[in-house]
Amino acid sequence: MLRKSRGLMALLGGAALLGVTLAPQPALSEVESNDPIKITRHDWTGQYVTIEIMGEALKAAGYNIEYVQADYIAQFAGLKTGDLHLAMEIWETTGRDAMDEALATGKVENLGETGMKAIEEWWYPSYMKEKCPGLPNWEALKACGEAFATSETAPKGRYLGGPVSWEGRDEDRVAALDLPFEVVHAGTDGALFAELESAYQRKDPIMLWVYAPHWAPVKYEGEWVEFPAYTKECYTDASWGVNGDAEADCGKPRGPIWKVAWAGLKDKWPGAHKIITNFNITNDDMGGMVAAVDLEGKKVENVVADWMETNKDRWMKWIQ
Amino acid sequence: MAETSINPHVGDGNNAAPSPLDWLIRRPMLLAWTVALGAATFFWLFGQPWAKWAFKYPSAWKWKISKEISAGMEWLMNEATFGLFTFRELTRAISWVIEKPYEIVLSLLSTGFLEGQGSQAIQIIPPLSWIAVLTVVVLLGRYVKDWKLGALLGGCFLYLVVFGQWESAMVTLSSIMIAVPLGIIAALFVGLLGYRSVWVERAITPVLDLMQTVPVFAYLVPVLIMFGFNAVSAMIATMIYAMPPMVRVTMLALRQVPSEIVDLGTMVGCTRRQMTWKVLIPSAVPTLMIGVNQVIMLSLNMVIIASMIGAGGLGADVLASLRSLNFGGGIEAGFAIVFLAIALDRLSQAMAEKAPASHGDGQNEGILKKYPYTVFCTAVALITGIVGTSWGVSWASWIGGPSWGMYSAAVQDYPEAWTITTGAFWSDIIKHINVNYFDYIDAFKGMLLTNFLVPFKRFLVSLPWIAVVLLLGLAGYTLGRWRLACLCMVLSLFIAVVGLWEKAMITIYLCGISVLVASMIGMPIGIAAAQRDRLWRVVQTIIDTLQTLPSFVYLMPVVMLFRVGEFSAIIAVVAYAVAPAVRYTAHGIRQVDPQLIEAGIVSGCTPFQLLTKVKLKLAFPEIMLGLNQTIMLSLSMLVITALVGTRDLGQETLIALTRARTGDGIVAGLCVAFIAIIADRLIRAGAERMRTRLGLQ
């Protein structure tokens, strides 16, 4: 009997507990629509962190959100039709074409910069400094073809560029600056960093395209080459710069990372629209969090929760 | 006979001709080939200065069809209407119909039944616990065959649990459980139509070729717009890719049904429907199962691409692991896909073999006796479901303390702390090879590249397009007269006219080398395995694995050891395309008529003679079909090779995707398909002639 009644009480207690967990969470404020705002999720850590911060902030303001796995470029098809609502990281350096095409249709809206700046440039591991003294100044490269050569490119150096579709005018740059290098393109950045890992393990020469914010410049010790700074004229006016007869005789443009949304988001969730527009974090915020996830093995949720805790004043301002 | 053996140059056993010229005239095809090849070589060597246009297709002549295709797609997706509703509304409705059953399966296996949406959703009923799913698959195995199958299925699913792949695997399994049956049913109907009317068959054959060979990237964006950005689009893309073999097999299988059976059906007065479903399809089941196997394998092969479109699941895990160079994570998620494929395949094969259950015996017995498996599974599901909920947990901890509570929660979700991972192990192996053997690997690769690969590529790219088109026409004429000649010339001309000739040549170079290597590896293995049952079973498992293990899993380590570029791409293509070379060779040899082998033995053949003079000769047409499939699969791998930086047509579709140019992507995709179709038709015609000559038909 005793046992039975104990069981019964447990059952009741359990039911009460269930009732508590099942009760809808009270929203902080009334929101315009309880439909979930669909935020796209890609396949790199930095982006996980960004959407998690955005999502948590929106949730704190009472909005319903949902993360949807989507390809970085293919997502524009969904943003145009309103199947997807928000893309948090469109890089000036890699997503500009697709973004412009989408913006031109009028079905997609640019919600401004995330505050992070994309850096992309020629990059080398620190141990290459011994083999090519004078780095990071680009002029040192003129004498260093041999140092960066592989059997296929010798006596020229090998420069591993990004995917062809993320064009960075590297062939033009090599010609304009008269660098003894041959440009080879990786198809994806997965392949790119696989090569870096391989060369780094062997302390072999490598010169490649690296971008930030990313875990690679945090994990591997190295530097970006310092080319003459980019200006608009450099890419369009041949007479500008070191080489008076060629374009692209400078470094690569560094640009913002944009927030892009379905154009209907503004009418359906005006409040969320404002919060997303206010969202702003820096490269340092991001670098620290990405390193905590990829190098220390912490979970994205926990890293973001810590950040939200210590930076409460910042994100509270977004949602006010 | 003695004469010909003395003079081997004379040819196929005819008497020696009086003069070489006379001899040539009697063979017009040979004469034509000699003249054509001679002229082509001459033109290739000396034509460049005065006919530049024939070497590099002038951009002024380019047919700018891609813009029109882009505009057409735009119209179709945004404006096309049937009056009452638009085209997009129609596709969205289809999408809705597919989505509903998917949501139910997903709720059952992964998310639980929810109220509300997004982050505010509340779980009303939890999903099936892992113990319940395991019980179901083991008993299902026992039910359709025996405990051995049950153990195999249980083992596969236990891997998912222990290696922490459960959650993602259930998402993938849900979409496969919808996409595969839908694909099979759709393919069966299309196949039936093709069986009933030759006209339909002719119409769908090229469509099937396109479905199999146009890289997914080419039509990804239109599919997403038409069907929405969700798991349904991923399933549609999966079905497009996985259906064609099933359609082909259906038509073949129905034709192979012995006419006696069909006659019997007619005699007993079957209606057309009864004839189809009670006579034709049941008797064709063994062959149809080959198609089912292919649908399952190819569907799981698409998991990676599907995850890019919003299917999530294991494919997303593979991609994310490899992006952060976590090889172990990639391999574990990759093998989860393989085990799912093996489990589903073996289960479906066993189901097909199982005779339909007899009903009616035991009507007076209780429900437990009548449906023991169903009752037991339901009980396990309910009990584990209740134990695992929050009140189950609080109850357990109240009775037996916190540890009981923990065990109780583990019934629903396998605790993370109990999972195993091999993560660092794989990275360490690759690091070891990389640090110690890279120089040797690099030297070997360099040797192959400079001596064979690069010269071959230069040769192909330097060929004048006009000569290639004409030679293809001649080849078509030789094997299939005017029809085939026209087909080959029109399709190859299309590639030149849209301005993708050079990219197409690089594609042919990559696939050509890969097919050569794959055949050189695959055919001997197929020959060896065909004659030994036990070896065949091992080989079969390996090729099934190669076909379903996402190539990404081994592509990144390959890139670490061989660097970005064509060499890595070739390795990936060979690994994938070797499977059909093995399969068809073995299949061809195994189905050689035993009487003919007997005849060979009786006439005193040595085992070697038996193989080369009897078995291989008779299996030749089948081996050619294997070659055909090897070519198809290597072309379908272009999507993946594009990701390691080759500059072929696959890359072109990828660039078109990233720049949001639908038309460009579709044109490049069509070029890939046309290469495949030319190769396919020529080989098929060749195999057909061979078969007639050998008297097999």
C-alpha cells in the first residue's frame, strides 16, 4: 500500500512538474506576430555564434524564432519568396554578387552592417618569415618565389586562392605587381584550410587566401601580407598606384558583413526589424567566441550565453 | 586456319586480299575511318595558322541562350499561370502534400509532437525513445526474415546511438523514409507507362539521362523557389537524382516477364489492372529490387547536397565537421549514412523475398498471439516514453535517488557522456601520413602529372572542335547509322556553340582518366569476385560503402595529401565510380549460361581459357553497360570535384549558382548531360552489335 501511494504521489508530483514545463512562457512584451522568424544557419562556427546572439536577443524581446539550415548562396532564393526571413552574415567579399542580384528584385532588404569587418588577403604562417625576410611587406615577395614554390610551380611560388566564384582578382594582382607567383584556386574553403593544416603540420611553405573572422587566423600563427591599401580607383583606373599601366596593383577590399532580410519582414514584425537593424558586434567579440568554440571545444550555446551575460547592457539597447 | 595464324595482319580470318587498296575498298567503314583520322590529324597539326576558328570557337558566334533560359525560368517561377492558380501555387501545393507525411514521421522520430512553431513550440508527446526505435528495427528484421537480419539492423542503429549520431540520423531517416517510397512509386508508374508504349519510352529516355547527369547545382535555385526552402525541396532534388535507375529497371523487368506467365494471366481473364498488379509486377519483383537498391543508395548519396537546401541531419554534420577540419567527426557522420543505407537496403531486400503472410489462421486467439510484434513494440514505446518524460524522471529519482533519475532520463535520450568518439584518432593518422610520407606522395603525384595527365589534357584541349564533332558523327554512323550520327553531331555542336568547348574538354579529360583507372581497378576485382561467393559478399559490402559514404569524408584528407587540384578530384571520382565497374563485371560473368561453361570445360579449356575465351566474351555486353554506368557516375561526381578547384563544367555550374545566374547553370548542366548521352548511346550501340554478333539475342 505504502509503495503504491508513494507511486501515486510521484505521479501527481510529476504531473504538476509537467504542467509547469508545458505552460507557455510568458512573453516580455506583445509582439506583432507569433509566427517564427526563420533565420538561416550555414556551416561555419562564426555564423552559428552570430545567429545565436541574434536569436537570443529576439527571444528576449518576445519573438518566436527558428533556425533553418541553408546554403550560403542558395538561401537567397528562399529570402526572395519569404520562405526564409533573415540571413545574418552576407560578406561583402564573397556574397556581394548574389546579394546585389537579390536586392535588385526588391524582394530582399539590406538591414545594414553587423559591425564585423571582413578581412581577406594573402596570408602566410609565421615560420615563413625566416625563409622570406622582409615580410609582411609585399615587396619582399618579389625575391621569394622560390621559397613558396612547389614541384608543380617551381621556380615560381604557389599562391592558393579562394574559390573561383569568390573572385579577388589575384591573377591581375600577380601580373600588376610583377610577383613571381602562380595562382591556384581552391574550390571550397574546406579544401583551402585542409591544405593549410597539411602544410602547417609539416612546416612547409604555403601562401594562401585567408579571411577573418575565422578560426584559422586564431589557430595558426601567421600574418597577412601588406599590400598597398585598396582604393576604388586601384581596381578601375590603370594609372593609379605602383604600376601605372595596370589595375589591381593593391591589396583586396575589406568590407562589412551585412544583414539581409526578406522585404516583408518590416511589415510583419516591425519591432524585430528594428532590433535586427540595431544588432552590432565587433571582430574582437567574434574572434574570442569562435576561438572558445573551435579551439577550447566549448558549446556555441554556452559561449553565447556567457557573452550575453557579460554584455547585457549592449544587447538590451538593441531591443529597447 | 593455318594460313591466318601465319599472317596475323590479315584480320578476322578471311583470305588474304590481292592488293591492299582492293582490300580497303571492300571495307568502306575502315576506309572512311582511315581517311577521316588522317585528315583530322593533318588538320590538327597544320591547320592552326589558317583556321583559327576551328580551334577556339569564336566568341562572336556564341549563341547566348543562357539569358533566354534565365528569363524563361523567371517567368515560369513568378508569372506562369493556369488561370485559376499560378504555376508556383501548383508546385507549392505539391510541396504541402509531401510535407505533411514528412512532418508526422519527423515528429515520431525526432522532434516529438509539438504545439506552436519555432522557439515557442511546446512538446506535447515526446518522440520515440532510442530504445523503442531499436526494438522496432530488431523485431522488424526478425519479422521479415530472421534474427540474423534483426541483429544486423540493430547493430546499424546501435552505432548511431553509441557514436552520438542519433538526433541527426533520425532527421535524415525521416526524409529518406518519405523520399524513397515516393521515388519508388513514381518510378514504378513512369516505368509502367514506358512499358506499355514505346513512344513514351522514347520520350522519357533522354529525360532520365538529364535527370541523372545534370549537376544538382544547375537546377537548385529553381527547385528552391518552386517548392520552398525546406526539406521538401531536398526530397524533390533527391528523387530527381535517384529515380532514373528504377524507371529503367522497371521497364526492363516488365519486359523480361516470361510470356507464359502473361498468357496465363490472359487465359484466366485478368483485367488490365489485375494483369499489372497481380501478374506482371509480382513476377518482376526480383529484378525490380535492383532498382529499389539503387534508389536507396542514390538517395543516401544525396544527403550532403540535400543538407545544403535545408534538410539538415547527417549531411549538415559532415559538412560542418569538415569545415572545421574535424576528420573524425566527418568520418563518424559519414559512416552513419552508410549504416543507414545498409540497414534500409537489407531490410527492403528481405521484404521483397518474404512471401505474403497467410491470414485467417488463429482468428479466435487474442490480440497478443495474433500480433505479437506489434503489441510488444507498442508496449516498449509506451513504457520507455513514460519513463523518459519529466515525471518519469522525477518519479524515478524520488524512488531511487538521483542516479535512478539519470537512468530514467537516459531511456528517452541517450546521454552524451556515454557516447564514443574516434575524433582525434583519424586526425592523428592523417597527420602521421602527412608529416612522414608527404614527400613520396608528392613525388609520385608529380611524376604522374607531368608524364601522363598534363600531356593528355593538353592534347584534348588542343583538338579542333570541328574535327571532334565530325569524328563523333562518323563514330555514330559506324555504330548506329544516320540517326546516331546526327544525335552525336548536334549534341557536341551545342557544346561548342554555347562557348563551353574548353571546359567540356577538361571535363572529358577528368572523367576519361577516372573511368580508365576505375575500370582498371574495378574489372579485375569484378572478375575475381564473380567466381568466389564469399569474396563477392565482402566486395559487395565495400562497394556499397563506397557508393554511400559521402565523398566529402575522404576528399578533405585527400586534399591534405595531394593538394587542391585535378589529382585530388580524380581520386574522388575513381573511388565513387569504381562500384559499377565491379558490379556489372561480376554480374555479367555470373549470368553466363552454365551450359556454355560446361561446353567449354568439356572441350578441354584451361581455367584461364575458360575465363578469357568463354566467360569474358559472353559477359562483354554486360561489362560495356558497366562501363556506361561508370561514365555516368563519374560525370555525376563533377558536382563534388568542383569543390576541390577543378576548372570543368561542374565548376561552371557552381559559379553560376554563386552568381545567381540560373541560365548559365542550366546550360553548363546540359553540356554535362550531352557528354553523357553521347557516350551512352555510342556504347549502347556498340554493345548491341556485339550481342548480335555473339548470338545472345
